[in-house]
Amino acid sequence: MSEYANKKTRGAFIAAVFAMQGFGILAGGIVALIVSSAYDHKYKLPSYEENKTGSIVHSLDYVWRIILMFGAVPAALTYYWRMKMPETARYTALVARNAKQAASDMSKVLQVELEAEEDKLQHIVENDNQRYGLFSKEFAKRHGLHLVGTAVTWFLLDIAFYSQNLFQKDIFTAIGWIPPSQQMNAIHEVYRIARAQTLIALCSTVPGYWFTVAFIDYMGRFAIQLMGFFFMTVFMFALAIPYNHWSKKDNRIGFVVMYSLTFFFSNFGPNATTFVVPAEIFPARLRSTCHGISAAAGKAGAIVGAFGFLYAAQSKDPSKTDPGYPTGIGVKNSLIMLGVINFFGMVFTLLVPESKGNHWKS
């Protein structure tokens, strides 16, 4: 998509592809609600507090398996169409050096007749700009800081993004939006958490993605990413510093609204732009590799966020930790740490150039 789109709407096209993740998050929550609701109607179980052994049945172990298996459905549906898609013309021409195949592929996509220009391709390939590699001094001079910027911002963003998703349960329990685990049975807990996460996705996550699609080619990638990190930092600190205020019953709705806004500005911000920018700023020969390096840094951040904050968000009070977990730094301090991480995301965004309206650099 990124290599076929024109420069005026390229950002919106790439962001729209990524925005489908929002519908996937929403669909996952809905599937979890349906499956848990079906099991709840079949098994009328007491809470863990009332009857420890009676609050679960063996077949409940299938719930997460069924939900997970549904994820294979869209992958299977798209497999055929993905196999029919041709390689991008720039890769075929500049890397595979097959001008005829590139022209043929472009003709099919654009539905116009194109002729291969072998002489022009040879001139481009022999140009000095096409000779430097990923580990060369020339690449480091031209794009080294750009790669650091895209990789580090994606890394920092995914620490915040995935940790927020995974310890939502702890946050919602801490402010009383979801009852403590012992006051529910296993299936009720799945249902309550899925309902809360689906509501967050519907009201903030999905709209955030599509705000990016609407404004990315007007505001630019740099401005949206900087704005997103800024507001994520502000809202994290606004939730963390007066945390005791938000934990009171009368203030819970305000807490949920502000917490939802962190997801909104994550998606109308760096969660979208960290995907878009690496697909635009690097030369065609190295574009996929640099995008892959940036994405891999993001997944490393996701691992840090998922495992690190799963433990960090545990209460300082040993009697209030989840079974099997040691004491942590608590939700308040975890939110402060995420605010600091988002602030550094702003700092490293300064290394990322604006790519709005740029011609492809081959």
C-alpha cells in the first residue's frame, strides 16, 4: 500500500491499513463477550468467595482457547488475496532489476498500459545513491539518526501501549469499576474485563485511529506523533499524581474518561505514526528492512511492557497482590513510569523527519 499510493494521500492510505487493527481489537472484545456470556448461561456458578472449587468447571478452560482460535479466521480469509498480490514495482525494478515485470505488475494494479524503460532503470540502479548498504557509512550519515528515531519511538510507544492494555484489569479493579476477583467466578471475570476493554476500544481506541487517517495528510506525521506523546504524558501524570482522588467512588467516571483519552491520543498519535513513517523515509532498497528493524524494536518494547508492568502494577501490600505474584510498585507508580516513558517518546520524536508530501527516495 505504501508504495502504490500517491504522495498526497499516502499517509491516509497507510494509516487506514493500520487502523483496521482497531476493528480487530473491538472484534476480539465482542468475541470474548459472546463466548463468556454463552458459558455463563450454561453454567450458573457461585463466586470464588462463596465456593472456591464450585466457581470453576473444567470446560471453562476452553473459553480462552475458543477466543484465541477466532483470531485465525481473518488470517485464513485474507490468505488467498495476499497470495494474489504482486510484489511492489519499486522492489521488482530497483532490487530484483526486472523492469518488464515491474511494468506488468503496475499495469495490473493501475489498469493502464505501461512500458518498461530499461535504459532509465539502468541509469537509476547505477547511480551512486543506489550503492550504499544498510551497514555503510553513507547510510549512517543519511539515515542513521532516522532509524534510531523510528526504532526508539516505536520501542517506547509499545512499552506504554501494551502495558496499558494488559494491566487494565488492575486499574479498573483499583478504582472499583470491576469487583475484586474473589467476588466473581472465572467466567464473570472474563465477561467484566472484556466489557470494560470493549467500551474503551469503542469510545477511544477506534476513533483515535480514524482521526489519524483523517488528519495525517494535513497535520503531518511529526506533529501528530509529538502531540500524541505529549497528551499521553499529560494524562498519565494527571491520573497518577492525584491517584487517591481518582480512586474515590464519585470520581471513577472521570478517571475512566481520562484513561480513555490516553488510548485516543495513542492512536491519534504515535501508535499510528510509528507504523507510517518508517514506510516512507527510507530508500526503496532498504525500506522493508528498516521498517522491520523499527517494528522489531516495538515488539521488544511490547515484551518489556507486557511482562514488566504485569509485575510492577501489583500492589505494595502483599495481601492485595494477585495469587502467585510478588509485590510491585503499585498502579500509581506504574502510571508515573509510563508518563516518563511517553515523555522520552517526545524527545526521540525530534530525530524523526517529516515525510508529508515527500517524493519517494529511491
